[in-house]
Amino acid sequence: MKVAVDARTLQDERPGGVGRGLANLLPFLADDAELVLLVDDRRPPIELDLPQARLRAPMSRRGAAWLQVALPRWLRHWPGIFHCPYNGLPFIQPVPMVVTIHDLTFESHPEFFASAWPNRRAFQIQARLAAKTAACVLTVAPSVRDEIIARYGLSENRILVAPNAVDPRIANMSEEAARRRQRSLQLPHRYVVALGGAERRGLQAAIDAWWPLREEIDLVAVGGSPDQVTRASKVLPWLDTNDWAALLRGAEAFVYPTQYESFGMPALEAAAVGVPTICAPVGALPETLGEAAAWADDPSAPAIRRVLSHLVSSPSFRAELGHRAREHAARWPSWQDTASTVLESWHMAARRTTDASPSP
């Protein structure tokens, strides 16, 4: 089975969740399919021992031009299928296609796109086309699957759930390696972690929740904008996977007042090292965390503060939550399990190729 994969997320200077997930999946897929990674010729190559095809959109550096112009041209000569791991497919589809739709925030949460309406509209157009035309749609959580079915009218037999898993570098880091990296990061003696990035993650609410407890415990903020993190005990830039794992291992809690999650990868990573996440039961977080979280009533600073105060002042509560978190993560599907579902989606697409072949 020949599969071309849109691998542009692996070219990002700081790969996000999609790119990190793809990097973990590819080794488990390479033994069962003949893979070609499709990348943007204007960006650096990927450091993976897999064939790469470098595509360049004429006259444009925009990602949309790559997807809509360069990609269909290349696929006209491809005797296999195509998989895009991030929401969109080209309008012209010379081969059967698989798409991964991670969330529908651009449909259900317009407030997250208040300052980026064109982006929201582009996401809507891409996802609606992809859901309509893909041989199979993959997503990361049952709640997102149900939303895609309800909103786009997909039949259940065209969508599969392939959950994210924990990066082995996080789950398997030794205590010695963690301590070494913690010393290099110059971390406080006792701290909790909060995360910046998308506004929905609620970094400001995390800092507001912690502020009355600042004499008892420090807060380390990762990746926040300068105006967000002025009151944090320590501010770190975006970290690589190993430093992120070390930071989490030394924390007493991950304070995460996010307003929505289609999966919640940072929270599952915290659970994998025995650190409870303080969050509200929004989006897919109840599915991802189960009993591994310290649940707040809502993602507001007062609600998060009540749980944080209890956790900080109660070593036994903290230890019990940490134990439950680690056990929950240990039972979670592995990347190999996820790869099996991805392979199933590819076989569904390949059967469409066979069904469309002319009779002899």
C-alpha cells in the first residue's frame, strides 16, 4: 500500500501537537505501508529516514497554495492514497484521501477567532470539504467524532477515533535525566506549571488563581506573552520535549484553566509523570483524563483557586491524585495502538481505489 502524507507540520521550527504526534506515528506505520512524506520545498527538510518529495507552489509561499496547487499536481502521478493529518484536503483529488480533523472550534467557538475571522472561515471551508470528500475521517476523541457526525452529517462508518498518545520521551525519562534538566532550567524548589499559547488555555486565569498562594508555592509559566506573565515566579520560553518532561516531573500540579480542548495533550503528558491537572470538565478533557484530574467547577480563576489551594495544602490528596494520574496514563492507548487505527483508515481508502478500478 502506497501512502503519501502531508508532513509539513514536521518542518515547523517548534512542532506543535500535530507534528509531534505525526513524528511518533510514522515509525509504526512505515513497516506496513510504502510512505512518502510530502513537504514544502521552501522550508528545511525533515530529519527522518523516510522518502521525501519536495513540492513547491508556483508564485506563492502560502500554505493554501501548496495544498490546492502543488499537491494535486504531484498526486496526479501517485499510484496510492493521500493522508492529511491536519483538517484540510485539496479541492482537486486525483487519489482517495484520508483526513484527520482534530476539532471543530472554528464552528462551535467563534469567540476564539474574534481577531482572526478570515482564518476561521478558511478552516470551515477546508474541514467541510474534507469531511464530505474523504474516504475516511480520523479524529482524536469520541466527543469530537460525535460533533463531526452531527454537524457535517457523516455516516458513522466513515469516521474513526485515533487518540493521541504520550511521547515516550516524556513517559520514560529517568529521574536522573529529569533532575539534570531541572537544574539547568533553574527551577524553584516548589512550583506548579501553567501554559501559554492560545488564549483559550487561560494562562491569565491560572496566574490569577495562584496569586493569593504565592507565599506557599511558585508558578512557572511556559510560553506566555510578556503582558501575561509579569507576575509569574519564573517564565520559560517554549521548551523542547525533554525539558517539558523534566519541568512537569518536578511540578506539584499542572494548572490548566482551558476553556476548551479537543483532546488535551499537555494534561495527558502531566498525568504520565504522575502530576495532576487542575482543570474544568470542558471539551474532551473528561474523556482524556477521567479520574486523573483535580476537577474544578469551571475554568474561572476562583474555581481553579479553590482546587489549587486544597491540593497545595494537602500532601495526601496530591499524592493520591498523582498515583491515579500515573495509573490512568499507563492504561492509555499507545502510539502503536493509534497506528493500527490509522492503518485501518488507509485500508478503507485503498479499497475505494480498488472499487473504482475498471473491470477487466
